Amino acid sequence: MTREQFITLVEREQEALRGFLLALCCGNKGDADDLAQDALVKAYLSCAGYQDRGRFRSWLFKIAHNTFLNHRASLRTVATLDEARTLISPTSADSSFEHQSLYLALRTLPPKERSAITLYYLSGYDIKEIAAITDTSEDAVKKQLSRGRDKLKERLKL
């Protein structure tokens, strides 16, 4: 892949990538932007290995997902919505808008469940694609979706 081809593909997928990472980062725009930049650098450095067999977006999201997981490994997961509220950044994209409750509830999920929920419901990927992006089995994705939905229902009182 040439540099120009890479730039063209990234320009087409950049907004989707940022939206995906914003959801994974629970509305923290600063973290999402940092992760997007890291993921794009990693993608550019490994673009020679990209084979046009699949969708570029899936390949890019896989890199972004792994970047997110590496970043999350250095942070702690919160267990309750009250605990999540104490961690809200003033730079959160929706800190005073309609998605705040969802972001708070997503923040309480383990990273793998959060990724599955985000990819399935917010990015529109099917289970097979999510399994490929997250390097897990389809059964594992189904379990993550089920557990994540159950936890979100409980925490959001749906």
C-alpha cells in the first residue's frame, strides 16, 4: 500500500475510528484522540502488511482495539456508576448531555465487554467481524455481549 492509498483510506474511516474510540473511552475526547493518533501511527507503520482481503475499517479497528486494551491495562476498572462519576473528565464529549449515563455505565464494564458492546451496537459489526477484530471466538463475543447487556440493564435500570 502506498502512502497516498493509506491517506485516502484513513480519511474515509477517520470519523468512524474516532467515534469507536470515543465510545470505548466513555466520552473522554482527550483519551480517544490520543488513542486514535497512536492507532493511526501503528497502522501506518504496519500498512505494508495490510492485505486487501478484508475491509480496511476492520483492520484499522483491530489495531485501535488493541491500542485501547494496552492503554486500559494501565488503568483500573470501576465497579459502580458512583465510582465512575468521580472519574469523569471535564473534557468528556457528553459530560452534560444525553449520553452521559451510557458512558458512565460503559465505564463500569470490563474492557472486552465494553469493546463487544461498542462494536456491535455503536459500530454495527456482526459477531463474526467482532471476533476477528478482538481476536476471540464467536462464542466468546456472544458471552461478552450477553454479560455486557445484562450489566448495562442493571446499571441503567432498564
